[in-house]
Amino acid sequence: MGRPRTPLLDRDRITTTALALIDEKGDFSVPQIAKRLGAQTGSVYHHVDGRDGIVELLRERVSEAIDTSTLDPRHPWDASLSAWARSYRAAFAAHPKVIPLLMTSPVRAPRVLEQYELAVTLLIGAGFALPDVMPVIVALENLVLGSALDLAAPEAMWELPDETSTPALARALDAAPQGRTDSAFELALTGFLAHARTML
Amino acid sequence: MGRPRTPLLDRDRITTTALALIDEKGDFSVPQIAKRLGAQTGSVYHHVDGRDGIVELLRERVSEAIDTSTLDPRHPWDASLSAWARSYRAAFAAHPKVIPLLMTSPVRAPRVLEQYELAVTLLIGAGFALPDVMPVIVALENLVLGSALDLAAPEAMWELPDETSTPALARALDAAPQGRTDSAFELALTGFLAHARTML
């Protein structure tokens, strides 16, 4: 028998499989990836820089969907940052279970670091004091990623057994706008940008 | 042999085991819980209302650590809401991997619904329009839970291969304050509260 012309293993297929495992189960392991791809665990390690290497491939994969052309220093910084936040939120809302994994391991992926470089350059250009730049970016990321998780939640998030035990909550839910998640994100983003403007 | 005096299974032990599995692996299954407790899967189902019931027990367990005395309508609403947000953040930062699970399944746990009732009552009492109440609470939760995930991240979150490929990021990281996560949370919370005040 000849060898298959399509290799069983490459970084793309390993990344795709890891992401599918996370979407299903909330986590991945290298032996699970190997099993799905019909390969030996050791062969997977031959293609990637360990488990941490796979995490960085996942970071690149998910971040590819973020439109970095939004971070254009020729546009007003607040419009640029808003557009980046919206695109960032949509990219991660497609894979909510990967968020805790990526948020709790250090960023090493070159293409993702380049995206931070663009965001930092935009804020420095806008006149933010250097010590404020990372807190501004991290605050925005926290609200973006919190909201990305919420985008993956059911629209009917509170199920009251009856309306008598929590009557104020029942009234507030009845009065809440359609698209609770988007309303909340816009509210948080507006507040964030207004406060960031006062820092200039 | 007599039966053991301590039952192998009860809701508390099932909840503790589910939370330990999530802390380790990012998810749980009923068979995994049964295996850890040396019981049959069917016996676990005898104690809880299915997998969803376990999720609600987890929600109650994690939310127990939130200090709800902060939601006291006799204090200024913004101070109350800030104190609640800080306590909420700390409670969930202890179990970051449970956040996606709880954020993407409907809230049914009575004691957690009571906590929302207190928050809604506080905001209605403060004068928020009824349609704004849930978006305000959800926006606050999104930034709290995004920041709780960030609290579980390493302090050195960006690892640059060298300082020449992303020089602006390198400068911003050098200038960033110690306790990036707390600075970012305070910034986001200040912005949120300032914007919420304008809604009154």
C-alpha cells in the first residue's frame, strides 16, 4: 500500500481537531486529538510545540476572524476601538468554551501579538499615557469576552418557577428589551469609551 | 458488613465532585461523578434533577460566596452595586472554568434568583427605568465575569519573543502598573457606573 497523499497530521488539522474538542467538551488533550486523527500521540507532538503550542495555534485560529483593519490609526481612536471590540466579540462568541483557556495562558502567538501592537499603537497615537494603555486594552477585552460568553447564552436566561417569589425580577424581565445581550454590550462599551475619553 | 454510616451520595458531595472535575478539566459528566464517588451513574441521577440540576447546584455553590448583604437598599445604589460586583468577581475567580457553563445555561436556582431579585429591587429603588434594569445588570455581570477570568490569568500575560517585532507593545507592558487585572477592572467598573448614573 502506498502512503496516503494527504498527510494525516499537520498543524491545521491538529488545530481544527483541538477546537472541535473544546467546542464539544470544554477542553482537549493531545491523546484525544491523536485518537480523532487516527494517529499516535507521539506523532502529534512531532508537529506542535507541546500542549502550549496547540493553545497558541487555537489563539491564532480564533483571532483570525477578528478584523484588524478596524485598528486604523487614520480613523478616530474611539470608532476604531469600538469596531475592533465588535469584531473581537463576534470571533470569540463563535467558540465560547475556548475563552477561559485562552484567557488563562500567556499570549505568545506572533500574529496575535501583532494585533496587540496595532491596538497599543492606536492608543499611544490617540494620546493615552503609556501606563494607561494596557489597562485600557485589558478592560475592553474583559467586557468583550464577558459579553462573548453571554452571546452564547439562551435569550431566556432566567427561568422563574413562579412570578410571586421574585416579583421585581419578573417585572424587569418583562420590560427588558429584545436582544438583552446586545443592549448590555452597547451599554458597557458606551460607558467604557466615555470613561476612556476622560483619561486623555 | 453493615452499610456505611456516611452515605456515599448526597447533593453536596455530587456538587463538590462536579466542581472539582470542572476545575481540573473544564467540564463534568454524570458518569465521571459516579466513578469518583464509587457509585453507579443511575444512583447519581437518583439524587439530582439530571445534568441541568447539577449545573444549578454548581451555580448555588459558587454564588454562595457572593456577599449579598452588599445589595442593601439603604446604601447609595452605586456603592452597593460596586461592592456586589467585587464580591461576585472574587467568587467566580475561584472557579474560572465554571464561568462558561453557568453563563450559557438558564438560571433556575432559587437562591440565585433571589440574588437577582435584590439587585433588581436596588436598581428600581434607585430610579432606573424598568427596561434598563436587566441591561444594566447584564452589562455589569459581563465585565465582572470577564475580569474574573482575567484574575485567573498569569500576571505576565504577554510573552514577547523579542522586543523588536512589537516595540509599542513592549513599551506599554513595561509601563503598565502592577496588578494589571485590578487596574483594568477598576477602569471598567468606574466607566460602567459613570454611564449608569447618566441613565437616571
